[in-house]
Amino acid sequence: MSEETQHVPDLTDIREGDILFDCPYCGKNMAIESAGAGLMVPCANCGKAVQVPIPDSGTPEAPVATVPRPEIADGDDPQATIQQLDAALAMANQQIDRLLAEKEALQERRAFLEQIRITNSTRLERIAAELASLQDALDRALVLLAEVRTEKPA
Ligand SMILES: [Zn+2]
């Protein structure tokens, strides 16, 4: 093995900033220096051409507005990370409780409005009936007025 041109290092010699990825064909864990991003390299295990992923080039994740994402940095104490995740989970649960309470309140409000709508439609029917009789009275008054104008004997 004298070829040094396309050497893909094993996990044994990962350096800071290296891109870590798996071969899509054989699943071999590979690492390559960041300058290799986007390049086609032969897999160290199966020899197939594999494209080195470009870090942070994917579509951005949909923002999760209400639940803060715990920041997991290199070298973080795993215990602290678990605590951060627990806190985020507790916050998410609070959000869910709040949303459920809100939904319940909205359902009550909707039932209330439905009741008002029924009451109001009864009122509107009565108003329409009153207006109809008012129209009749007006029509009769106009006939009488017309008779007055033409000076017909009653
Ligand atoms: Zn492979």
C-alpha cells in the first residue's frame, strides 16, 4: 500500500474539525478533514465512491419557537446535558398543559356563543314578524292617505 493520494483516515486518527460520516454502502464510520467537504472519496472499507457531507448545508430545521433547544457543546458533562433535556421536557409539558387549558376554555366559549346565536335567531325572527306587521300597517296607512288625496268619500 503505497498510495497516499486518497487516504481516508479511520476513526483512530480523528482530529479537531474533522467531518464524521458513515459510508452509505457498508456503514463504515469515516472521518475526513473539513477541507474534504463535498468531495467524492473512496470508502476505506468497501472502496465505493462516497460524497463527504458538507456540515450545516442542510435545510434549516423548522424553528421550535416555544421550547428552548438545549445546547449540547463538545465536552459537556452528560449529567448536565440530561438535566437540560429534562428542563426542556418539563417546559414542553407545561406548554401542553397550557394549550389543553386554552382549548377547554375555547370550547366553553364556543358553546356559550352557540347559545347566544340560538337566542338571537329567535329574537331576529320576532323582529322580522314585527317589521312585517309594521309594513302591513304602513300599506294600509298609504291607501288611506291616497284616498284623502283623491278626496274619495269613504
Ligand atoms: Zn463503504
